[in-house]
Amino acid sequence: MPADNFAVTVGSVKELGHLLLGVDGGGTKCRMRLTDQNFEILGEAIIHSPANLQIRNGDAAHAAIMDLIDLVYAQAGLDVSMTKETHACFGMAGARLQSARDSFVKRGFPFANVKVVDDIDIARAGAHKGEDGAVLIIGTGSAGLGRIAGKRLQVGGWGFLVGDSMAGATLGRELLRRSLLAHEGLIEGSALTDHIMNQFDNLPENLMSWSFENPDAIAEARELAQQEKYGANGAKGEHVTIGSLHARPGDYGKFVPVIFDYYEQDDAMARQLIEFELSAIDQYVTWFLDRDIKSIAVVGGLGQRLLPMLQKIYPGVLVPPMADPLQGALILAHQSKTVLG
């Protein structure tokens, strides 16, 4: 990995017992934090490389974690053999399925023990510092997870194609869909829908082409195909098929900020879209309230943008997270150590 793919934060080495290590693996980057048994940070690093377990069958996530291990132990001034004294928890995107988690653990890591969980688990644990409560992830994707009296309650998180009703990707796609309907006179449009269609030269076929043959998706697919064809060392290998070129969730999510721009101008369609989003969120809030979970933290870019509005609608119920997902991973690593003794 090129050096500029990494960013590090140097900690100090203290008198150590068992160590704790947390990983937050996402679709575009992977973060790792190493602490002592009192959660004092010894080292922390980030690598800008995909770590979703569904990307290249987990190979990308495994490579990112192995690279980060050397980094964080080196900056902590510890020999990498100290991994044997470390209890680890990996919170990984793409780990919703038990089979994906089990397969990743079996790859073998040099720690005393490893717990692999969905990334929403570490978000929830961090948001409530390990105590009961729920979290709503409202970003490009969306999902909910709660815990009450030791019971784990998960809802949503089934992906853009069949789920993610609160997601920024879904909201962005709804904006494009309504812009097309308004352009054809099927619904009432607004300055916002005019703005969107202007970006596609007021030609519905251009928007359709963007969705099926997305320029950014094409560029990324070609880059990945090139990497897999030649490998990291430049050796020529087998030909790799590029795959789907459809617009991805993140491509739809990029349209969300303009909704807020026009919402602040009291645009009618922007108001409708915010109501569309709030209605989706309300389903999840109600679901948790019906199960006696009264504290729900909101994380994710879209969720943070909506949080002031949500706190007025649900006073005392929707709250900001108390700590970040990496801290949540460390809490779960500590809990796993306690269970294992």
C-alpha cells in the first residue's frame, strides 16, 4: 500500500495488561484502534481501502486489517508478538450474514481471540457506551439495532435494492424519480425538480443512461478490473470482467445535499421529500418504542443533518451518539474478554 493511503495517530505506551483492539471496516476505508485494558489509546490508524466483507470475498478486508496491525503496534512501540495478548473485535460492513462472519474469523488472525460483528453492532455499542439502547444508521444505507435486557433487536439493513428505506441513496433515487415524473407532467414539479433535470440537459433518456451506465461506476469498475488483472506487483494475470455499471447507492446519495439547499428555500418538492424521509424514520422509531427502547442514537451523515429536526419531533428519545463505532468495537472486545475469562 502506498504510504499516503495511511493516516496515523501516535499514542503512548503505558504499563500493560491485556490489550484491546477495535476495527471499523467500511466500504471505502478501515480504521483500527489499540488500547490498554483501561481504554487508553496506544495507537490508531486508518487505511483508505475497502473493507466490506462482500468485496472480493473478504480479501480486501483481510489485507487492510493485516496492514493496519503492523502500523498500530509499531506506533505503540510494541512488538507485533503482543497480538497474542490482545482481544479484538472487528465491526465490518457486509457482515450481516452469520456465514460471512464465520468465514472471516476462520481466516486466522494473530490475536488471543477475535469477535467479528456487523458494523451496526459497534455503532450501537459506542453510541450507548455498551449500555441498553438503540441506534439508527441513516447514511448512504440504513438500518436499526437495539438492545434491551440482553436481547438484541435488529431491523432493516437489507440493502439498497430491497431495503434501506431511511437511506440517503433511497432519498436521492426518489428525488430523481419525482423529477422525471414532474418533467413529464405527471406530478407537480418545483424549482428543485427543474434543477435536477437541467443537470441531464432536460432529457429523460440522459438520466436513464446515467442510471444504467453510470460514469463513476464505469471508472471504478475499470480500475478494479485493472488491479485484479495485473495485481499489486504489476504481474499480468487473467482477464477480469468489469461487471455491473449501474449507478450505485452512493451515486444516488450524492443528490441529497441539494434537497436540503432547496428545503431552506421552502421549495415544495424539497418539503415533500423531507416528509418522505421523516415518515421512513418514524417507522423505525415506532418499532423500537413499541419494544420499550426509549433511547435511540442517530448516526450517519444524513441522520446527523436531520438530528436537530428529529429531536424536536421526538424530544428525549432521539439522541446523538455518546462515542464512536471504534470505541464500540473496543467495548465489545472487552466484553468478549470478560466472557472468555
